[in-house]
Amino acid sequence: LLSLLLDNQSDQLPEDTAFKLDYVKNQIQGNVSQILFYYRVKSEKNDFLFEDLDLEECIQDLLENFDPLLKEKNFTIKLENIQGICYTDQRSFVFILSQILANALKYSSDKPELKISMSSDKGRKTLIIRDNGCGVKACDLPHIFEKGFTGDSGETRKKSTGMGLYLVKQLADALKIDIVVKSEWMHGFEISLSIS
């Protein structure tokens, strides 16, 4: 309903009302996606559809989807060397990136920055996503991919479900994507995805 309203009548709504409705729509879509992907990773049958995915196009589409939220928080975004094709399941890969971006928004700093870069080594591409948000405490870092784990990192985490990064890890394992995380409390969070 919100999608239909925003697609067909957003020009008739006050700008701040349209923005709030779009924000709520994105929140609902994010929650529904988590539920659907939770059942997907628990299913005995995987319905992955592997195909060539243009990484630059994928990142640009993702940033476009998150644009209202990124603008609201005044994010500075830097893209570096994003190019090439990877062979993966597009739905799952986009979901993984969406969860990482949602966390960057949720735990952002006063002057938020997001850097997405890429490196290549021995035929594998590594996508590196770094923010300058609150990061994760050292004691929490080994547990961030556990189901339901929310950690002890301030007020924002009390609203967390602890499901986003759990689903990221489950899907990444299924897609043979290696994940490495680095973080220093109050100095940002970095996640690297090594893909074929």
C-alpha cells in the first residue's frame, strides 16, 4: 500500500510526509526481507539462481534504494575501484549488502562516512565496506554472527534483533563468500566479502 501510494501520489503529498512514508516503507521491507531470508536459510532446499552480476551496477542500485536514508543522515560516500563481474545468487548477495548498509546507517556517527572499495587477488574479488560509526567492542566481535546476539554497545543495540549479521553469515557460507570483519570501538566497522 505504501509503495502504491508513493509511486502514484507522492507528488501530491507534502515533502516531509512523503519522506516519512518512504522511510517506514523501507523499514517494513527490511523486516519482511529478514523474515523471508531466515526461512530461506533454514529450508532444506536452496533455490539459489547463480548468474553473472555486475558489481558496479549492483552497488549503484543499492545506494539508490538507500538514498533517502543516507541523505537524511548526511552520509559522505566514497566508491573506489568497484568493477567486474561475480558469479552469485543476486537476491542473496543484494540482501547481504543491504544488511551491512542498514547497520552502517543504524550505528552511524555524527559525521557519517561510508567507503566501498574493491581489490582482486588470485581470481577472487574482495568487496570492502567501511563506515566510521560506533563499531563493535572487542569482546563482542567474535559473536556478531551468532543468532540473536546484540552485544553491549550502547542504546541503539537495545533495539536490535541480532538477526541481520546472522543471516549475512548464513547466506555468505551458502554462497561460498568469505567474510572478515575488523572494528575498533567508536572508530568504525569494516567488513570484507571475498567472492569469486
